[in-house]
Amino acid sequence: MQIALTSAVRKKICRELALSGRRETGGLLLAEQFDDQGRFRVVDVTVDPHGGESAYFERRPELHAQALEAFFERNGNDFGRFNYLAGC
């Protein structure tokens, strides 16, 4: 699997990591699949700003559902090409 990040996603991840300090965070990687060779481009991420401590994280679905639905709608509900990769 190859995963590329857009510049905006890199900045967002770095900003959220700086804010979280030693605390774990949960979220989703929202991506476009380029081909059947496992190449993806992460175009957005969601972050749960209060979902964990230093030894664990929790991803609260209610915080991510709206972003996920908007992502699918923006991309024509093409779930085979646009989907989330995994919790982060």
C-alpha cells in the first residue's frame, strides 16, 4: 500500500499533533484510491480533539459522521474510489 498526503492534510495533521501533545487522538483518513495497486491519496482527515489520553484513544463516531457524509456526497458517493482508509 502506498499513501500520499496532500500539503493541506500534512499541515492539518501536524497542527493537531502539536495541539494534542502526549495525548492520543482518533480520527479517519479520507482518501481517493488511484488504482488497484493499493495507491491512495489522503485528501482530508478527521480528528477527535478530546478522545484519548497518553495510553489510549477513542474515536467517537458522532464527531466524524458529518465529515464522512460530506466527503461521500462531494465525491458522488463513489465508495469504490473515495472512502476512509482506517482510524488514525
